Amino acid sequence: MKILPEHYDHIKQTIKNSPVTIKEHRNNLLNSGAQPRNFDMRLRWDLFHYANLSKFACDTLYPYLTDDHIDTALKSIMKELEA
């Protein structure tokens, strides 16, 4: 991954401490009829936004990362937090 370890850890801890849990949001999306094609990506990025990481992304991540890099980190973070 291209993301710096300290930025990865910041995202992970912020999502982990977010008031919306992964399980809770997954159930909300399933109950809303979200399309399965992009379901996992939608879940990752929704949690990113619920954790109020948008400003962090603009100020810190986007100067050296793209959405694809951030999404790769989010995939890994989701696996760790769901384990």
C-alpha cells in the first residue's frame, strides 16, 4: 500500500471509534435495498464519511494518494476491524 502507516492507523482508529459500527451500517444498507454490485465499496466509503475523515483526506491524503489508494487501505482496514 502506498499510504503512510501513521495515516492508515489514524483512519483505522477513527473508523473503529465512530458511533456507527460496521455491522450496524451493513444491516442498514441491506434493509435499504442497496445494490449488491457496489455494496462493499459503498459500505467502506460511508463509514469513512461517518467517521468525519473527509477533511483529513483533503488535507493529508489527497496530496499524495488517489481514491484507489485510499480504497485499498479501507479494504484492509475493514478486514482488520471485522476480524
